[in-house]
Amino acid sequence: MISKIDKNDIEQCKNVIQSSFLTVAREFGFTAENAPRFTAFATTAERLIWQLEQEKRLMFKYCEDGKIVGYYSLCMQSENECELNNLCVSEEYRHRGIGERLLLHSFEQAKKMGCKKINIGIVEENIKLRKWYEEFGFCHTGTEKFDFFPFTCGYMTKEV
């Protein structure tokens, strides 16, 4: 079941985000030393609270078995564009369609926010993830290499 989070959910959401992105970090060799700004290492409860209360992000959880096992947030970027952030599912709950449900839910929420476009950033080298987003209509728009990441940032967008 997908629902909005509140401040009481922050710690569980932080744990789901960190552990989910840690699987990507392991797969691609990212560490807190070589990629301290990568989501698995940079997400804190304080940061999520700031996003919820100060940025007024829409933040959603997916609950199963009485616990939070999935998460995403939407951040307004302009009048009619938003960014999908940190869509993730706990490793032991993957391959059950939860990620797809969260993604489709994000499209509905973006439309309700008046957005015409959703943007995302991914690890460009994660070909499997890029193909997954492409299956849902995302188009690759470019890449950028930052000194503080041992990977290339890929950017994608989708009209909603």
C-alpha cells in the first residue's frame, strides 16, 4: 500500500533508502570514501526531515508486512517539471512489482502537482536500471561527470 509519509516514518524511510542504494554501491564498487555524496552514504534523517518540512517534497512509502519496504519523493523543479528522487525497494522485496507501482504512482502524483514532465538522475553505468526506466517511457537526455563521484550521472525525462 502506498501512502504519504509523515515525520514518524523518517527513520524507517532513511533505512530503506540507505540499504536499497547500498546494493547499487556494492555492485559498482562505491564506498563512503570514494562516493560520500552517493545516496547510500549521504541520506540522513535530518536531510529527509528538511526535504519534508522545508522543501515541502511529496514523499511516499510502500508498506508490506507491517513495515516500510519502498520509498520515493517528488521535488518541484519549475512550474511544470518535477524530479523523482530515491525511488527504491528493499532488496528482499524486489521483483514483486513494488517498484513499478511506486513509479506509476509517481506519474499520478506529478500530474496532480500540475507537472508535465518528470526528470530523474541515475548512475549512467547501471544499464539495467536505465533500460527499466526506458520501458516506462523515460528518454535519456544526457550525462555529466562530477569529480566527487566515481561514476557518470545520467539524466532521463518523461512526459506525464
